[in-house]
Amino acid sequence: MSAKITLGEKIGTKKIVHISNVKNGLKCKCLCTECGEKLIAINNKNNKREIHFRHEVDSECKGGIETALHLLAKQIVTENNSIKLFENTFFNYSKSELEVLLFDYTPDVIIENPQTNEKWLIEIAVTSFIAEEKLKKIQRDKLNCLEIDLKRIDRKITPSELKPILLNDNSIRKIINRQAEETIEIVKLEEERISKEETKSKKDYSSYNWLLVITLLLIGYFGFKALRKRKNL
């Protein structure tokens, strides 16, 4: 049995919406992302059936479940302004473009920080990863590129559930451009150096404090002894 259709394209906006966020029946005003035909939302709260979309007219179309997930992921990237690259390093952007021809290939999304003129290509892998030919072109142009693996993601996932995974989950992201990897490695090394210096500074400060305490105690001790000696005289 094929998976239920849970994502559709909103008529007039082309936004990908989840079955739980639309009106029941044809009032959902949604189209199939695969064939472009109208969908009917089966999400009446009084209906015990699993909520899902179905085609208005009987069709052999499976609903483009992977296509819809791919479109939703790209939509989430464009609607936000920060994405994790690795560990605690984020890329903040204020400009994004979908499916724009870049030289002789088309990235899924291009995000950019105009203030720094830095760009990242975002590739979403739902059924397959970046083709070798496309990868070679990205490496040829020395562009930063982040590939996000959604192959194991539940096809019934909601947009609110997908968003934190897509934007923050380290386990599903990969820097695929060697040039970018080298740059990021330099950043990581610099972060490690700063962290070590901060740790060393804290240790040195702690040692200084102990030395100061011991010095003051010794001064106090010998001062007290000198005072007693004077009194005895």
C-alpha cells in the first residue's frame, strides 16, 4: 500500500502545506505536487480515518510524496535566515533564491549574506545525493555547498517538525566542497585555539589567585610573629 499524501501545494501561493493546516474537502484549495491536479483534504475531526489528501479525480498518481518533501525543505530554508553548518557554527543570511541557474547548473537554494558577500549553496537529498557531474562543477567554481540528507526522514513529517531538523541537525548535513571544507577546518582550528587560550587564561588566573592568597597568609603569619616578638621585648 502506498504512503498517504500529507503535503500539497496551496493554489495561488505555491506554498507547500501540511494536511493538518488546511480546511476539509475541496476547501483546502490544494494541488498535487506531482501531477498538478486538485486535491481533497480528508481531515474532518469527526472522521476516525488517518488524515490525508486524495485526488479529486481518480488517478494513478502517487502524489509526489518525495517531491513534496523536497519542495517543503527548500521552502523552509528560504523562509528562515540562519542555518547550522557544523557544531556551533551558523551561517546567517538575509537573501535566498530558489532553483536559480548558476553558471551551468542549478542549486536547490542559494543563500547569501550581503554584508559579507558570502554565499552557500544548499542541496537537499530526498531520493538521491548530488550527482557527480554537478559536484565537480561546484568544486570547479570553489563554492561553499551544504548537502542535507532527508532520505531517512518520515514522509509524514509536519513542517514544524522538519524545520529544526533541517536547520540544526548535525547528523544529516555534509560540507561537500573541498574548498569549503578547508576553510571550515581553519575556522575550527581557530575556535579550538581560542578555547585553549581561554582555558589556559582561567588556569593562570586561578594559579595567580592561589599564589596571592598564600603570599597574604605568609605576610600575615610573619607579621603576626614579628608583632608578638615586639610585645615580648
